Amino acid sequence: MKVAKRALRVSIFLGEGDVWHHKPTYVEIVHRAHKAGLAGASVLRGIEGFGAGSRIHTQHVFLLSERLPVLVLIVDAEEKIRAFLDQLDDIEISGLVVVDEVESIRYAESSPRRSHWWSPT
């Protein structure tokens, strides 16, 4: 079964070495998203990129760098995302947060095992 719904996607661009209370910032964001009951969160590690400082950070065989780009992606219903964004205000994010409307398409079995915000019932 294919189910399509409107949703919001949050993309949070960070540096791999960004920390909040002695742990990576992306870890705190994922844990807060989980606690908030959001559908899911993914952290993607980039191999090269640059930000507002215009300095290019890249993965190099001979260097161990903690300055590579990291992207946290979260997609869920608009009301859940809007409520979650308020929970990020106290984290000292030194990156960019982008919120955009998307159409989510979920491929599911005809009888879902667990209920999600995008389930057909």
C-alpha cells in the first residue's frame, strides 16, 4: 500500500565537532526527537563541505578531522515538527536549520504493524 501525505522536513546542518554539554550536538538532537515521539531522525556525515566561514573541510586519508559536515534530517507531521523546533532553542546550534514542506510517500504493508502519523487509518 502506498500512502502520501504532506509533512515538514527539518534539515540541521552542523559540524561533526559541534558539542553541547560534552556530547555531539547531533546526538542531543536525535535523542530529543526520539523523546518527542517523532517518526524518525537520521544523521548523515559528509565527506566534504563548507559553511558560513567559507573554509572547505574535507575527509583526507592522512588526517583525522572533526570538522566534517553533519546533516540531521527529520520528517514528520507539521504540528509535531513545529512543537519540536521549540525544543531546539536552548541548544547552541552554530549551523543552519532549514524547514521545508515535503510530500512524504510511505510504502507499507496492507495491515501496518504499528501506528505512525502517516498511517492510512
